[in-house]
Amino acid sequence: MILHISHNDLDGVTCGALTKKFIKDVDNMFCNYNEIDAILEEVSLRKYDQILITDMSPSQRAESHLRRDRGSCDRPSRNICLDEGRNHDYP
């Protein structure tokens, strides 16, 4: 299962429509820029194999949380952030 988090503007919602069309097992979540860190700190990587972030970038604190949470999982996880200004592939 993939969690897709995107900005709640037109291009962010378009990313959500495309993920629903081309990826079967995906949960879409839309939020404002100031909400992404709290969402990432609350989400459990035990439920999701991958987190896809489009049209926004989390803070370094939230990125660190993802790395720590990933390390506590029994299965490998891969988190990817795609934003116009910053693209990351979190190992």
C-alpha cells in the first residue's frame, strides 16, 4: 500500500488523480504546506510500503522522523518526495 501526500491546490490534486489512475493500491491525502510535517509524524510506516510526496516538501525534522520510523519497521520501506524545487529519494 502506498500513501500519496500532495498539496491541496490544482496541480497537487492532479497528482492525486494520476496516482489513483495508475497505481491500484494507493491512499491519497491532500493538505496545506503547514500540515505536512504533522501528518508525517503521525503516519505509521507499518501500514504503508511507500510514501509518495508530490508538490510539497517536508521539513528536515519530518524527514528525520521518516528515517527513524523506517528503521523500526520489519519490512523495507521507500519514501519519495517530488517537488518543483527539491526532489528527494529517501533510502
